[in-house]
Amino acid sequence: METSLIEFRGQPAMRATGADGSTLTVALHGAHVLSWTTADAVERLYLSPRAVFDGQAAIRGGIPICCPQFNQRGMLPKHGFMRNLPWENAPSDVPQTLRLTLRDNEATRRLWPHSFEARLDATLSPGGLRTALTLVNTDAASWSFTAALHTYLRVDEIADARLEGLQGADRWDSLTDERHAEKAQALQFEAEFDSVYGTPGRPLQLVQPGGTVEISQSPTCTETVVWNPGAVLGAKLADMPEDGYRHMLCVEAARIDEPVLLAPGAQWLGWQQLRVI
């Protein structure tokens, strides 16, 4: 795999090219996966053309890291701080992998008074991308966290896309605050959609006329979040075009309902695997 440091919209990023011609681009800001193209040169992730690249704000699209807090479920800024800080490129012992690391520093300790090391491994394979987040407790005391890999998958047209594999899964609909088992064999998206599912333990499939992407995640990620802002909310997002909602669907590997309590010296690994089938 060939790797190089590049400039992407004015910000430093790592770019990798796999043996099959697939490509991967990861910003140092937030260890944020910006682009994944398969060997057929098709972009598989959605990155908003209006995303802010100022080295401070979170980037709209790609794969943001939400950690050590999901959304506003706690005292930290929304989705924690890891997506808003510079990470460092690091050597990897895993083939076909870009690795970035973040350690606690003065900026993190002002928000969250714990010692830690975070590592993101983004691994290319034929037709596939695996993103893996590792957290290591380097503190003298235990601490807890929640996390998500907030993946924006690119779709040609949201009205023509469906997500299969969640039938029977426990669902919390954040728009109605209702909980029930999912009845639909396939989810379709006609308006704003924002739900947290108990992970069913089998891969999901994002199906659209242009092809299918299989989505799986580690057992340590006990929830799957599915989100599309729809036309009304989408028009209010300053860092997304008004029609941006038509070309993306977030399917997120998450650990949010039950925080992880990590003992000193222990580590946690959560991953998501995307595969074109």
C-alpha cells in the first residue's frame, strides 16, 4: 500500500492507495476518514461539499469519531472532543492500514480529566474498508466513555435506497421518543429518520440500484444508529447543501446505552466493516 501526506481542502491528510487501486483519505484533524473509493473508482462515503475545514470544527461527512461521549448525553461538547483535535500519523503493524493516534494533553484534560491513548486503524481490503477505534486507559483510575463511528454512506438517491437487516431489533425512535421492535423488513427513508437500534448481530445491507454495501460491526458496539436529516432539517444545516440529505445515510457502529467502564491498563476495541457485494 502506498501512503503519502497530502493537503485536503487546506488541511493535512494521509492518503493511501491499495494494491487493487482502491483509495483511502484520512484527515489528521479528528482522524476523520474523508474518502474511500473502491477499485472501480466509485466513492462510497458522503462528504459534504460545504463541510468546514478550519482545523477546529467537526467535519460534516465521512466517518467522524464520536468519543468519549455520544451526542449530548453528558457534560462534554456534542459527540465529545476527539473529532475536533489534531491526531498524529503513526506506523502500523497491520497490512493495508493507516493508523492515527491521540493521547491526552492539556486541551483534553481541560474537558475530561483522564489519561488515555486513542488509536484509529483504517484498513483497506478488496472491496472493503474496516475502521477500528481502540481506547487504552493510561490513568491510575478507571473511567467510562461512550463512542460511535458516525459513518456517512454515499447513496445515489435516498428515495431509492433501503437498509435491510434490522427487522426484529429493539428500536428507540429519537423523533417520537418511542421504543418498540422494528417491524419493517427493509427501512426506507422519506423524511427525517433518527433511531438507535440494538445491534441484531448479523450484517446489514444498504441496497440501492447501483449496488449493495454490507455493514457489520464488532460485538463491543452494542447499538447501531441510523440517521438521515430529511429535507426540512437538511435545509437548516449550514455545512450541508439543501439536497445533501438525498445523497447520504448514516449507519453508525456505536456503544452508547451502556457506557464502557475501562480499568487502568485495559483497552477497548470497536470496529465497523464495510464491504461492497
